[in-house]
Amino acid sequence: MDAPTCVVQALTWLALIAFFLYLTTTLGHRRLRRHEQKYPPGPKPWPIIGNLNLVGSIPHQSFHYLSQKYGEIMQLKFGSFPIVVISSPEMAKEILQTHDQTFASRPALAAGKYTSYNYSDMAWAPNGPHWRLARRLYLNELFSTKRIDSNEYIRVEERRALMSRLYALSGRETVIREELTRFTLTNVSRMALGEKYFSESESDRSSSRVKLEELKEMVDEWFLLGGVFNIGDWIPWLSFLDLQGYVKRMKALHKKFDRFLDHVIADHKAKREANKDNFVAKDMVDVVLQLADDPNLEVKLNSDGVKGLLQIHALSSFVASALATPATQSSPSGSCDVVSSLASSDLVCGGSEAAVLFPSPVGW
């Protein structure tokens, strides 16, 4: 064997030994760090998917069953990300109260990026100046006693309109859910945005307004997509494939809300310009637009920031209003008296929806 060959073989063996030592040292350090950090107990994850195979269609039930085995604090792995699950009141208090600042922000999921103007609303914004501004705004404008009292006339008018509509439907079957949804959306649109920014028929529809049915679908889609399990969130290198089609739907919904809010904002700006000298903010849109023009504001609101605040304001108002009438949204058999208080009527119960057959009222 000649000298050059011996040198090559020696270098090869040295390289292999060095690689083996590096690998052994690296794995040893990782095991040592893992032991020192004392991770919570949990099932062993699979490659790529982690513990996603253990989570069923009702995640909180799956977490409960796993907690029976691994305890009140356990660690799972969703794809590439570790997840800690808390399942006792004591541990929940530690997370939500004692260490609330540490755990205040939500993970940056696709839903927050595409349906909430790049995490600009209060639901998705990370804990910081923007979130604190949104919280202060909602407390002062959405939940204040002054604001609630000032909108009382709107609620009275819409209640009367609802009863008038039900009276006009005398003798015909009516799906209560549809009527209450119309009532809720009208209330929310007027109180949160200043007026009814949707049309209920083709005849009164302008090019810039959405139809009632379309707005209902947008609201339902927003809540649905906000809670879906998107594979790309947990296995990032698969996100470009959009395997479930959720991101495509989120982007389509974003365009619809963008058109809707563009019209609302443009309308308010036109009214403010027309009454520049004597302008007074009357609703949330006016307040947010004034804040966006404030040069001394801690957080400068751009277009997405304004739309994000307005969108979540309207949607949260819709939820609050919808929760006020849960019994009439779906009346089970045996609960027919829930709706009968609206008027003297016969309630047809059964199936997935409640329909009311209104006879000709007497004494109205």
C-alpha cells in the first residue's frame, strides 16, 4: 500500500471518529438538558405528527382522558410544537391569574393572520400596546353604561320592527332562527357601525352593500374558521399545500369583509367631512377613525388596525346579542312555551328548527 492511500484512509478514520464523538456529545447534552428542565409527563410523540393521533374530533374530551393517565399538567406535541395541557382548577388559576402576563398571547395561527387583519383585533393581537388600546377602547365604547343607554332607542325600534314582521307573517310558518338572526344583525349593525349596512332584498341592494344572507354566511364562516384545526399551523413545512383548503377559505372571507368594511369606513369619512366643523363621534367607527388620526397615540393605527378593531367589535356585539336569546334559537320539543310569549301563537316543534304558525292575532 502506497503512502498516499494510507494517508487517505487515516484521514477518513479520523473524520468518522470525530463525527461519532460530536454526535455522542450532542445527544448527551440534549438528554442532560431535557432531564434538567423536567418537562411535564406525556405520551411519546410520533415523528412528524407528534401526538395528533391521540386527539379526536372533540379535543377537550381527548385531553380529559389523557389527563386521567398523565396528570393535571401534561405535555403533548402537535406536529412540530410542544403543547402543555392544564386540567385542574388549581393549575388553571396558576396559568390564568398568577402568570397571566406570560400566557396572555395566543399562538400565531393562520386564522388570526387571514381573517383578523394580521392579528390586529383584540382576539388575536399579542399582549402589548395594541392589545391594551383595543381593550381600553372596548371597555369605554362597547361595555360602558353610557354607550348601552344611548343605544336603547335602537333596541326599542328593532323590537317593534320584529313584532311587526311577525304580525305580518300571521298564518304562515316562520323559522324563528331566521327572524332572530335578522333582528340581531340589524341591532348590531346599527349600534356598532351606526346604521344598517346590509340589504334584505334585491330591490334595495346597492353595489356597495352586502345582502343579509351573505352577511350571515360571513359571520358563520368567520367563527367556523377561527376554530378549525389547520394542519399547516402545526406542521409548517406542509402549510404551502393547504391540504384542508382552510387558508383558501380564509383569504376569500378576508376579501368579503374587506369590501364590507371599506364601504362602512368610506361612508363615515364622508359624513365626517360633510360636518367637519360640528362633527361629533356617534359610534365605534367614528371613535376608531378619530384615534387613527391622533398623532399622540401610543400605537399608530394603520388601515388593517382600524379594520381589525371594527371587525371584532361588530362580531363580538353579534355574539353578545345572540347569546341573549339562546332559548328561542332552537326550541326542543316540550319547550313550546318559550316562543309563545312573543304573541298568541301555536308553535310547531320538532326537527332541527322551530317553526311558528301564527294565527290571525286578536286585539293587536
